[in-house]
Amino acid sequence: MQIQHFEKGVQYNDGEFLLLAKKVGRLATYCRFLKDEGSSIRIESEKRDTKKNRDQVMVAVTVFLPKKVLRAESLKFSALDGVDRCIEKLEEQIKKYKEMHSGRGKKRAVRGRGDELALAA
């Protein structure tokens, strides 16, 4: 898994950067496809001038998986809070991806379509 990080107006100290990597690495526990060489994670942090202080930092996390791209964005006061929110959003997306691309999920999807076809006939 490759992690790319881009900052625009936001700076992390060493402790925050390690915490960020740990939080993003937690996503790999949900799906084995994230550990492959073909997958990567891109984190973009941008500080913006807004009237609301709680929306100063925009964080976008993009996960590139085989056959799919997952993305989450968040506006928060700090970049680490934004990353937390993006990870919460991505957890659900990764679980759905895993279900559809693992052996058990494919069988359920095919079986579900077969039931619908039987009802239509």
C-alpha cells in the first residue's frame, strides 16, 4: 500500500504525521485489497479562508483499489479531525467493496439476482 500526502497551507509536526499514518493504516484492517501493491491512498489537506472557523481545513482522502476508486471529503477545524471523519466515511465504503469483491459477496449478489428472476417469471 502506498500513501501519498499533499499539503497546501497545512503543516504537520512529526507526532501528528505519525498519528495520521496510523489512522490511515487502520483502513487496511477492513480489506485485504488495500494491502496489495496495486492500491494506494492519497491524502490532500488544504487550508482555506472561510467565515466559519470550524470549516478552515478541507481534507480529501482518495483510495485507489483494483476496479474502484473510493473518496471522502471533510471540512473541519484541524486536519487530523478531518482525517478522522474521512476514515469514518471510508470504512463503510470499504466494507461494501469487500463484500462485492470477495468470494462470499459475489455469491450473494448472484444468488440475489437469481431470486429476483424467479419471482419475475
